[in-house]
Amino acid sequence: MTGSPNAHGRRISHESIYRWIYALPKGELAAQGILLQSKRTVRTPRKSAGERSARIVGMVSIDDRPETASDRRVPGWWEGDLIVGKAGQSAAVTLVERTSRYTLILGLPDGKKASGVADVLIDHLRGLPQFMRKGLTWDQGTEMAEHASVTVAADLPIYFAHPRSPWERPTNENTNGLIREYLPKGTEIPSDQLYLEAIARELNERPRQCLGFYTPREAFERLLKDNVASTI
């Protein structure tokens, strides 16, 4: 950046930047006209290294994911997670396709139960064209304990990120931040699918600079049309 000192090839980690920001006196960011998207003033404590998530049987690590998964020019790679409501009593699945940033928000009438999550994913994803079902990357939450059922029924391989590594699902993490503008933390997540689809529709109609100011819907539909044209 113009005026910045020469770093001589050295880099600073994002963790150090976060620590510096949250160490500032309360109100200092606002006084400088800086507003964090999360609106937080205190950072959520990280789990200690000794804490571990429950083991999910048959997990396939993100390390074994094909190299094409990291290439945004290759469509059909999804990232997913849950957004959880007040007191953990309600939740919804969030999915985003990496190339187009096309977003799906899927209601969970039965909460975070693994069987319900699997059923919802199967119902909404198995109808997609094969080229749009290359794989799904998820964290190691136990709500994905029935991942094998999804892989078989929807023909969708599922890969698991490392524990406490949200940067391995960056598109989904950013998308969840946008969804939280509509469904703030501490509120109940509705299971009404039409309501959730209305939120997803608004997100999918936002032009994105990273898409050349096309909307995610336009980018997604273009991918579908290009695939049909290539098979004729």
C-alpha cells in the first residue's frame, strides 16, 4: 500500500491483526470511523488445543479432496455449515457454490439432528446436474454424522475441514456473515422454507464485484446453460 514501510518479504498473520484490533480501547475503532462487519467488540475465545470434537465415523479429510476443489473456475464445489439460533434450539443449513457464490438456506424442522440434516441435503441436492455435485466441504460438527447417506443418495462426496479451521470454508463463512444480517445471533432460526428462500433470493440478487458485477443467480444460471450447450 502507498506509504507503507517495506516489509522485506515478511508477513503478519491474521491472528496478530485480530489481537491488535480487539486490544484497542473500547470505542477507539468507532472514533476512527472503522466498523467491523461482525459488530463485535470482544473476540470469541478459541478452544484450547486439548479440546477435541466428537469423532465422525468414516470422515474423508479435506486433505484428500481433489485439487480442482480449490479452483474457483471449476463449478460444482460447495461449502456448507449450520447457522444456529437462540440457545441452540433452532438451526438451518447454509450452502454456497464456490464458483458462482450461489446460496441455499435450508430449514431444519427437527433442529440439528444428523438424520434431519442428511434428509434436507439429499432432498435439495440430488436434483442438481452431476457437474454441480462434485463435492461438499463441511466442518466436523456432529450434525454431519450421517454424511455417508448423503454421499450415496445424492451422489455427493463430502470432505471435512480440520477442527477450528473456518478459513478452509471461506466462501461459506463470508456468506453466513451476510445471512446474519437477516437472522442475527441470539434470535430463533425459522424453519419456514419459503421465508429462508426469500432471504437466499435477496443474497443471490446482489451484484458481486468478484463476479464482474453479475449476481450469483446470473452466474449460476450461466454455468447451467454453458454445461447444457457443451453436451449438445
